[in-house]
Amino acid sequence: HHVSWCQCPGAKKDRYLHLLKAKLFPASITQPQSAFTFDVLDNFLIDALECNKTSAIGFYQKLRHFTNNAFPHKIP
């Protein structure tokens, strides 16, 4: 999803704070361009602990398959 950052007078300029307020965890604090839900981070933690230390790239591939199992290679 694309995000429109708040441009209101007096609004905080730190974009990562806007994401956290929306219950999204930014991939970067300095220039966030992607974010994760806390649910997906919890899911990754459980996979990493219970499934032979799942790597981040392995979990990413799993998410691609969940998103589009027929054509996971088309997921950016």
C-alpha cells in the first residue's frame, strides 16, 4: 500500500512515528519505505524459534507463496 504522510501544521516530521502509531514496524527509521505488521513479525519469530531457525529470506519466500501461490515470482 502507498502511504500519504501527514502534512498537517504541527505534525511530527518523523515518518517512522506515524507508522508505529498505525501499528506498523518500519524497515528503516531514517527513511522508511516499507513496514511490517506486528502480526507478521510475531509469525517470523515463531518460525525462527520452532522451525530450525528459519532465515529471513526463507520467511520472505513463504510470504510470497502465501500472497500468490500460482506466481510467487511476480511478487515484488
